[in-house]
Amino acid sequence: MVAKIAFQGLPGAYSDLACRVAYPDMATVPCESFESAMDAVREGNANLAMLPCENSLAGRVPDIHHLLPESGLFVIGEHFHRVEHCLLGVKGAALRDLRRAHSHTVALGQVRHSLRRLGLTPVVQADTAGAAQLVAEWKRKEEAAIASALAAEIYGLEILAANVEDATHNTTRFYVMAREARTPDPEQPNLMTTFVFRVRNVPAALYKALGGFATNGVNMTKLESYMLGGHFVATQFLCDADGHPEQPGLRRALEELSFFSSEVRVLGVYPAAPFRLEQAN
């Protein structure tokens, strides 16, 4: 039986493309929401889920930090995917025919200079692949979509301009989720640990909680905060740090963190992606 990987969006979405690049031997499973992608893994309809967590231009992906800790799933990997926006039109259309460009609001924000140069009016749609699907259905030369080259292939559109993104570093990071943890050997180099912890909203709480990471020389690469249950008296943090919880430095840092936190929970230990290592060198 072919292994499957779930993602949020329609076929041809950037998450779909990320799945195909990172796991070319797996069948992709489109899902309506992040929650349904997680459900697909929990219910056994998919082996993995590819979930975006942050983008080099747009920052963190909304809701992911809330959903991960309660998902019952584990982070078993990360993937960085370079976002290459294409301007797609119906067959026979030319740049001079276009009047409007449809896409997700984040994608439109990443190509605003290109759209202004081309004289196109941005129109917000639910997602990039959905915009491509609409343009294909409308069959109007004046309508275009900002989406992936994969979306052009799936929906029968032509790429009228490639790499129209305003910044060449536009990259999305994904968590790869599974039902069971895949904890690597502590001796393996270049590992990452994702975990959550809570502190009360009192003076110096975060300073005290994170002191152990500084004194033990542990590099924290991500720290996202958010309120719990709409209350302002406690804060939860989603973190990524270099290392394995059984390695001395991170082990001591997490032990010290536990003195100042009401809960410390590891969500996954996994190898750092090659892209991360390349960026560090």
C-alpha cells in the first residue's frame, strides 16, 4: 500500500509541492484545514502531515502554534521550501491581456511590486491553488492567478511569468507530523527538539525560565508565545532548540526550565533539515 502524506489546501498548493519534493514516493492527500490534515494522520488515513509553521516574509503561520500541542501528534522532521510564485493564465493569454491577479492574501503581499509593475489589480481568494482552479474555470484572458508551477500543470494553465515574488529568499518552513515519535540516537549530530512550556504572567518569569539555555550554551531557534484560553494570566510558548533532550546541555536546560514552568512537554526530536545547516555555514 502506498504511504500517504496530508496537507492543507487543494492539489497544487505550495504545501502539496513541499510534500512531493520532500517525500516523492508518498501520495499526497489534500485537506480543507490544518485540523483535518492532523485528523487524517490520527485516523490512519495518512502516514504523515506537512504543516507550515513560519515563512521568511510573512512570519508565523496563524493557528499552528495552538494546534500542535493538542494534536496528539509528534514532530518527526522539518522541511524548508523555497516559494516560487508564478503568474498563471488560460491558454492563449498574454501579459498584455491580463487585468486582475487572484491568490491568497499572503501570496499577493509577496508579489505586490510585480503586480504594480504589470498594472494588475490584486484580488484575494481562499488559497493559491483555489485561485488557479477558478481562473481555469472562468476561461477569461483578463484573469490570472498567483500560484505554483504545479498548479499550472494540474489546472491546465500557462505560466506567463515565473518567479514574480518580490524577495528571492521567500521560504516556508514546515513541521512533518506523525502519530508516533521517532526519537533519534542522542549521539546523532545536528538534531532539533520542539517543545512547549507555560509560565505565569509575573515579572521575570520568562527570564528565569530561559536562563538555563544561556548558561548551558543551548541555541534556541524559535520562541513563539500565546495566551491560553483567552486569559492574560498565563502564557504558553512553542520552542525549537538545537540538540537532543538526553544530551547534557539541553537536558540541564530543560531541567532548570521545569523549576519555573507549570508544564514542559517535548513534541518531537528530529534531524535538522539540510537547508538549516546550509544557512548556518
